[in-house]
Amino acid sequence: MTVPQAEFIQRDRGQQPPALSPGYKTSILRSPRLALWSLQNSLSEFTGPVFGREELGPLDHDLLLNYAKTGEPIGERTIVHGRVMDENGRGVANTLVEVWQANAGGRYRHKNDTYLAPIDPNFGGCGRVITDETGAYAFRTVKPGAYPFRNQVNSWRPAHIHFSLSGSGFAQRLITQMYFEGDPLIPMDAILNTIPDPAARQRLVAPLDLNAAVPLDSLAYRFDIVLRGTRSTLFENKLQGN
Amino acid sequence: MTTLEYLPETPSQTAGPYVHIGLIPHQAGFDIFEKPFGNILVGRNTQGERIRIEGRVFDGLGSPCRDILLEIWQANAAGRYNHPADGQTDKPLDPGFRGWGRTGTEFDTGLYRFDTIKPGPVIGRRGHKPMAPHVNIWLAARGINIGLATRLYFDDEPALNEEDPVLRMIEPAIRRQTLLARRENRDGGVVYVFDIHLQGENETVFFDV
């Protein structure tokens, strides 16, 4: 696996959403108001949990089949694939990628979701996979539907898939969302617009990848993910020890 | 800067109200994976003092948040992380202990819990004293745009805490109190109570790691 022996490059907060983004109302009471304390990485930050393929089931990455009961779920059959890299451009191998999403009608299998659209009896809406030696991953699913949420009266989320990345060190931990190229709801989405930089927002929009589609079977979208990279410890002694 | 070939980190987005589906599906109301991840870090053979960590997460009005995802990452009882980059080879690895767990605050009570062991002290950065026993915490939720990192220290380790290189740097010193978990004995077991305040008078210290 990729083993960072050095600390991570300082996070570029300019690429990230601030804690407080009033356009997304829920952030108002849940955002720290004091400055974060900057912490030079120690072992506690550049180590992190290691996951093994044997912990995952053979269908965990196939959302078309991993909750199928009486048949397959309704919706556009879709492959989502890409590569997890670090800021140095290296593939992040053997890292845990987890996803969750609404069904094709925009309804989540969750006891707190009361949207009108029906539950799909054959769709759980979550999956997980471990990247290969090059950092590549792939899921198969149905394209999620848009759905309303309580922000403004008429706020709708564009179709999206939630992604969770474990990384090789705990300071790389990341949760994000992937959107689908061409969705007209993207420009007005209050969640995506928590990210101030338009170029950064664009990196969450996965392009259609027709070359990765399976003819007569499934369309494909490509979503590459970048986790924090490690810093070269030029002119420095080893970080650990006295 | 722009001419160098570094890739920018992917932007974070909120985990949203339905984070449970993907990361702790049983809390969303269904089972799907044969081996789900959870909040019990200990097995029968895990070395060290059994403890429970328990607490709530409060918003800026002091209301408990009932949809927070929490993850912890910690060293074993000897103070070694179960990770190949931990070079403290003088300390034993505990094969029965990964040192990681996740859970969500409960929808009704707002409480979270982890069953784990008390970690040992971990070596500090070069030139610094060892770090007092601590548990690294990361939380994500609806309304939190980018995951928050903090640390739990143990209030019954005053001497080690006093020397801890991370706690020592926090000013004003009164804010260090927000990182101390309170030891309680309950029903023959040890519980450390650790409440997290996202904002307000007792805002917890969060780190830019």
C-alpha cells in the first residue's frame, strides 16, 4: 500500500468550502466560529485505518445487485469509475471508497426521508470498494434522481452520489459529492455553491465517459478524486523519534 | 505555483442527513453488508483497559445534534498505531486491534458511544515530548461542509497532559479543557464522557491538520 512516511501538504482551504456558508442554512448553527488550530502532523495524523479486501463482500460495489430482492432496481444503468490520486499525482492504492445515493426517483432508503417518491424494493443505495494498485475504482448503480430539500421553499438537489474516502492517513479523510455532467440543477445548487471557487466546483461534475460504457448495457461517468499529498522532507531529519 | 504539477485536493461537501445509508446503514434502518463497520473496537483478545467513550454533539444554540457521523482513530494500549508508517517498533502491535471505529449520534437521545481501550502515549514529532494518551476524532454531518478534526484527552492523566505538545500550544489555556474527557465509573465499567460543541461559548478546539 501507499505508505506516507512524511506529513501531508498543508490543506489549501481556498479550494474548500468554508464552515459557514449562509446560503446553505444548516451550516449557520453547525459551523465553528473560532479559528482552527493549525497542527503540524504527527503520527496521529499521517497514520490511519487499514482496510482489507476480505472485509468486503463480492457484490458490495455493485448497487444493481447488492440489495436486489425480486429483480433489479429501476433506473438508468450506470457505471461510475475513476482513480483516487494524491496531490503529488500518485495513485492511492488499497484505500476504502464508500458511496451512497438516492434511487432513480430521488428517494433515499432512510427512516428519516419522507419524500413522496417511492422506495425501490430492489435498491439499497450504498456500496463500497477498495482501490486497486493504481488507485482505480468502479461501481455499478442506477443514476439517482433529483429531489427537493428544505433550504429555500423550492430548493432541489441535482442528481448526485455521496463519496467517502478513507485515504492512507487519517488527515486525508474526505467526504464529498459527485454530480453528473449536463444536469441543469447544478448551477443553482446551494450545497455545491458552498465551494467559492467555480473551477473547484467543476471538479465535482463527472463527465460522461462513453468509451467506458458497456454497449447495450450501461452508460458510464468518470470521477477522479484527489486526496492530500505528502510533503517532501528536504533538508529535514526523520519526523519520528528523538 | 500554478506551473508546478500538483493536483488540487478534491473539494469537500457535506455528508448530508442520510450519511447513515452509506457508512452505518443499520442506523438508516436496513442491513446490507455482511461485515459492517461499527463502534466496537475491541475483541476478546484486545490488550488494555476497556473503556467506553460517550457524549453528545451540540450546535450553536446548545441543542444536541442527532445526525452526526463520528469516527475515531487511536493507538493501542502500548501507544502504537496499527499502520505501516508507525515506526515505533519497540512497542508491540496488537493484532486484535485496528484502532478505528465509526458511529452516529442516536436519533432520539443524541448520544454517541464507542467501546474501546485506553491508548498509550505516542511518540511526538522529533524534538518534542511524547503525546499524552489521546483519541483522534473526525466528524461529519448535514450542515458541516468539511469534516472537523479534534482530539480527546483523558482527564485522569494530568501529568502527561501537562507535557503534551499539542495541548500545550492551545491558547488561551482554558480552551484545552474542551479536549478533556471526564472519567466516570458506571456499573463496574469505565466511561469517559466527551461532549463536543460545534460553536458557542464552549466551542471545542478543532484542528487544521
